[in-house]
Amino acid sequence: MKKHKTKIIVAIAIVALLAGAWFFGGTPNINPPEQPIFAAEAAPTEDENVAEPEIQEDTEYISEGPREPGYTPEAEYIAEPLPEVEIDPEPEPPYEPEIQVVEEPAHIPEEEPAPAPIVRDPVEPEDMVVGDKSFTVTLEVRVDMLVTNMHFLDRDKHELVPENGIIFPRTEVVAYEGESVFNVLQREMRRHRMHMAARFTPVFNSAYVEAINNLYEYDAGSLSGWVYSVNGWFPNFGSSRYLLSPGDEIEWHFTLDLGRDLGMDPDAGGQLDD
């Protein structure tokens, strides 16, 4: 009897279990279908307000395989980055090797050495015979040494020194055959009404120029006075003994140191005016 009661109780429990399962969810399907039913496909009940998932652009919906408990459709939208667009770079210009231009240095002609001054022997005044044949020479009178050393000169004579140091500008003048440097200077100073003082020195058998434009020897010291050059050479004899030739360039300078300040060697050649 007790044995039959036990069977009845077990049977009732099984029936109650099946009835409860049917009441709450239906008979469970032991064998699941090959294609699962998505929660999104099931129609919502009246009591449920399920919002439809917003589908984002550029996403892929994955619906393969079974879903875990608590699955929601929103989890199936996986954002993927947009495909990268490859932009072709600008084509590089063809390689051109850099050409270096080597400039050759300009040819600088070598300076020709200055011609050696023409050294002439003195001619005695009594041996000079002035003729009618004429030619041209250049004459210039300068006092550059005084311009830069005015403190050696008496203040009363400062006005006699031009700022540019030129007493008589370089001028082409006429000379005659048989004339000397002294003859040309004396004539041009008279012609231009410029002061000149000279004397004859028997020791040197030559005229001696004491002053030009009222600037006398010793006005700027015991070694100052007038010297002359012809073609860049300072003769060591007096101006009245230098016989001129066509094209000679005559210069008279006021020196403060026996010509040494002008590049003259008074021991080897040249003396004050003479």
C-alpha cells in the first residue's frame, strides 16, 4: 500500500512539474532549431515597449551563431572604420643633377713696369742755342707738402697755399729748340702774371729759383725750398742746365726736407731747384 502511495505521489509531482512548465513558458524544446529565433524578430507584447535599435551608417550587422543570455540586438552593430582612400602622391619630377658652373677668374693683365726715367746729362747754358723750331711740353707747379704741414708756414702766407695744392695746373705749353726747364717756367709765370724770383749761382753755373707765388725757400723751415722733376726724375743739376725735348713733363714742387718728402734722394741726385 505504501509502495503504491509513493508511485502516486511521484506521478502527481511529474504532472505538476509539466503543468507548471507549460503554464510559464510552454513545453521546453529539448532539440533547438537549426536557425535560432532572434529576439528582435519576435513581436513585442502589449506590455512590452521595446525600442527599435538605431542602425548607424557604415556598420555591419552580424547574425550568425547562437546568442548568449542577455543578448540585445544593439550588440550586433559593430562599427567598422571607413576604408582608407589611398591618394596617389604627386609624381616627383625627373632627377636632374645639379650642374655647378665654375667661373674662371677674370684674366687680369699684368701691370707693365713703369718705364725707367730718362736720365740726361746737364748742358752748360752757354752751349745752348735757341732756335725757331717749337714743340710742346707740360708744366705743373704744386705745394702738396705745405697743404698737410701748414703749421710750418708763417700765418701771413697761409692764403698763398691753395686747398688742392695746385699753384699752376698741368698745362701743355710751347717750348723752343735749345730751351731749358728754367726758360719755360720763367716765360709761363710772366705770361700768367704769377710771381717768381730767381738768381744765378756761379758755383753751379745755373739759375736758382728762390720763390714761386711768393712762397720762398726757408718759409717752412731750413730744409724747405723748390725742386723740379722731368718725366718723374729729379735731376741733380740746376734747371737752366736741363735741355728740353718734345713731350717732356715738367713738375715743380715745394719740399720741406730737401726733396726726401717727395721721394727724392738728395745725395744721389737733385738739389733745391738747381
